[in-house]
Amino acid sequence: MEMPSTGGPRVLIVEDDTSLLRLLELRLSVDGYTTRTAADGVAALHELASWLPDVVLTDVMMPRLSGLSLCRAIRRDQRTATVPIILLTARCFDNDMQEVVDLGGVTFMNKPFDAESLNAALLAALAGRPAPATGMGAPHAA
């Protein structure tokens, strides 16, 4: 589902928790972002085939295709290889996550996170620099 276009930066939100997906969509729309959503990595790849976002905001643990596998697919595609990715996760940082972060342009944020931290991560991703790490839910970059 796509929220009405605001003309702001384009964010693809990929999240299998419907409540969190809608909350993120509403929050980002209010903040001036143009959003599209996908319930998992497979649906995200379908969106990416016809719509190029400025940032991908994705959960890590999802059915059908995880956020980590989605990151790998995004980086392999010439069209999307440089799109910044923010991974949302409740899991501990591990070797799989490090491998994806090492692909470049990937930041992760621990769940739960607050709107201020999310906005800082999005602004940093759009500016092409690591987000500041400040407190609970702060983004992390390699």
C-alpha cells in the first residue's frame, strides 16, 4: 500500500508485523517522506522492480525472504546497489549481520527504537554517512 505522495524522500518500508508497518508508514508520511510498503523480502523485491526508493527500511526476521537476504539481493542488483538500507532488528548482532553490513551502505537499529532515532538514521542514510549512535535504539554502522 502506498500513502499519498508528499514529494519527499522515498522510503520502502519492509516489515511483517502489520501494526509496526502501519505505524512506520504513518510516522514517515507525517514527517514528509513518500512511502511504499512490503510485508516481506519477496514483496519488497517486487516493489523495487518498479519503484526506486531513496532508502530501504527493513526488518531482519521475516517470512519467505529475510531482511539479510533482501540486503544481499539489493546489493547484487545494479539498479539498487547503492540504495542505503536500514535494518530493524530485535536480534543480537552476529556474523550474518556483520556480513551484510560489510556490503556497504547498511545501518542497523535495535528494536525498540524511538521516532527521533529513526529520523536521525534516515537523514544520515540520505546524506550518505553513518548515523550517530546515541543511546537506546540508536543506529549502528560498520
